[in-house]
Amino acid sequence: MNITSLIQLLIVLGESSNPQAVVTELEHVIRDCGFEYYGLLRHLPQNPAQQIPEPWAAALAGRWPEQWPQIYTAKKYVLIDPMVRYLAHAQRPFSWRESLAAFRKDAQQRRMEQMMVDAFGHGLEDGYIFPIHGRNGILGSLSLAGKPVELSPMEIALFEAVARKSFWRLLELRGEAEALETVLPADTPLTRREMEILHYLAEGMTSIEISKMLKISNHTVDWYMNGLQNKLKAKNRQQAVALAFRHGLIR
């Protein structure tokens, strides 16, 4: 039954005409497969100078136990969450148990266990995570959680396809897919000065602050920034920084 529902969902998602229809169909099948909670997440490029974002910071859709996001944030579980850490390197879907086993000798193991006790108390007893990859690394993920459910290899493969289909369909309907698919042309390398300005911009500095650091006018900084935006096909400075992280130009 689950396999049929998942296959049908893949067809329906392609025909959905608005974001709410995608979410409604996705939630229906997730519940039918035995999962009460889920999150379809878009992963934001991380600036090393900033804190790790919460898993739902850029959620496309989701449903979590009441109060759990607040508890997770208050106790700063994102810093030790084994699923978040495992996801950073995962190439395939994995269960929560797999991620916990991978860190059983970690220095933060006790904190991880405490997090799982808290999660269990809120109905998050077990789950699966399905990474969504692009050309330059992880773009998002689908998390399923609730009571323990044993998915078959076929169901895991179909949920992996559902994760990708839902992710891209929602972005398409929101008009955001094209920006995420932007590829930096190989024949437009950035100059040393452009790279310097890009790094300072990623640290949150303004044109005036950058001009003082580089001892050039702020108008010159703006001129370089316009060139960067053209090369990266970015609509604004914020998108230029996001694309630079995505293409690995800055870390």
C-alpha cells in the first residue's frame, strides 16, 4: 500500500499547481506511511562566522510537536544533534539510529543521549532523513519522525525520490528554483580584488567599511560588487554571497 501511495504521489506532485497542494498531498502520504511529524528543509549556505542555523530555519513545509522547536533552540541542541552532523556528510538516506551509532564514541555523546530522551518525550521516537543534493553539495532534506517505522529498501528509494520531487516542485512554484540552479561559468574567474571584497561582504561589512580596509573609495567597491553580481548572475549582494558559498568560492 505504501509503495503504491508513494508512486502515485510522485505523479501528483508534478501536476500540483500551487505550493499548498504540494504540501497537502505530501502530508497525506507521510501520515499514511506511519509518520506523524516531518520537515522538508532547504539548507542555507553557512557563513563560518555565524551560528549553525536551526534545522527549520528555512523550512519549506513541516509539522513538529508543540514546544519542541523552542526546547531544541533553548538547549542549543543544533550544536550536537547527531542527525544534523551526520547529514552534513551523508550521501544517502539514513535512520536516526544510524546517525546515533556513528557518534557513539563522540565527546558529546551524553548530550546527544539527553537530546534523544527529550525528543522521545515529545513523540519523536525514531525517524529517517533523506538528503537532497545538487551539483555543489547538499541543498535540503526531508525528515520523517514519530513512532518507530521500518521502511523497506523500496520505500526508502521512493521516499528519496519524493523528497527531491517535493523540494524542487515547491521551489518552482515559489519562483526560486532558477536561482538555486545557477551555475558559475567556468570562463569567468574572480580576480584577487573581487575575492577580497567577497570575503569582507560575507562577514557583513558595508561598502564604506570595505573601502577603509582596502584603502579604496566606496564607489570603487560598488563597481567591483556590480561586476561580481554579473559574474555570479546574482540579483543583489545577499544572493551573490549565497551563491559564492554554494559554489565553494568562500567557506
